[in-house]
Amino acid sequence: MSMKMGASRAMGDFELCPSGPQQLVCCDIIDHGLVATKQWGTAAMKDVPKVTIRWQSAAQMKDGRPYIVQKRYTLSSHPKSTLRKDLEAWRGKPFTDQEADDFDLEKLISVNCFANVVHEPKTRGVFAEVRSIMPRPQALPKIAVRDYVRVKDRVPDGAQAPATSAGQPPATSPTAPVSLPPADDFPADDPPEPGAFDGPDEAADDNPEFP
């Protein structure tokens, strides 16, 4: 058996989402709360709100399940934040500052988009990352989320969901909306990402699918 530190990367049955343009559907919004983050261009650390948007791909693994890709963001409505730029590109037109401040990320669940997936080498291996998000081309039929339980609804390992009087697990209560803080609350500390699409310079036609 190999004892090289990188040997375990090839031992599992993990299937990396193929690279290239593909249709995606948002299947989860994960709120990480405040995360200690190194500030862009400095050595200073600051607690910054982070969220992850997760998508299922139209591409399928060998067993027929959809691939899952995701991207972590600073939760900020600042015009230069990566989150706002990606949402504007997905939407097909810019937000006003008020629209960005009020936008509820939970509305993204089940919304389709089209994006480029790239394979990004990291210290822990190669990961599939989302780039160049845009509205779903109208020629492509919508895809739906399937066989997925949101992270906030999952029962921790070893725990058992409490039963109701009828002996059935209760319905999960919805969490508070994950909205963008006002632009002045957080700096635009996300660095520019290679190949990231900054969104249209001028207002485009509305994307009827985007909430």
C-alpha cells in the first residue's frame, strides 16, 4: 500500500465534475456565519460572514446522480463583491444598491443558470469550481433539484430526528432569510477571480427565471 501523502486522493470513489460549460440548478444556500478571514492585501484577520451557493449539474455521474459544484462567497452587497457580481451576471442585469441590500439568497433555490466549471488545483487536490455564471439559455429546458437534502435540514451523524405524536419526524422549520448586508457594512475583500465574468455593463433584458 502506498504511504505517499497524496495517495488517498485516488483511493476513494469521488467523481470530479467535468470541466466546461454546463447547465446548473441551485440546490442549497449554506450560511457559515462569521469566519476568520485574511483581509485582501494585508495580513490582518477579520470575522467576515460567509455563505456557499451549491448547484447540481445537468451532467451526471456514473450512477446517474447529478454532479454537485459549489462556490463560497463573502456575504456582501458591495458593488465590487464577487457575490454581487455573480448574482448580477446570473440575473442578466445589475442590481440597484437597494435591490442588492434587500435580495434574499433563499430565492435562488431551484433557479437554473449556465456556467463554466473549471478544475482548480489546490493543496488538498483538484476541485471543480464555478466561473462565468450567466442566465440559462432559453433553448435549454429547465432542470430540477433531485435526490438532495439541504445541509440545514440534515440530521447530524449519530443523532435521531425527534418524532411527532404520530411517530413521524417533524417538518423542518424554515431558517431566517439569508440576505445581503448593506454595502457599507462590509468591504469588498474578495479578490478578483481568474476568468470571472463581471456582469453586463448595461442593463439587459430581465431574466424571467431569476427571482
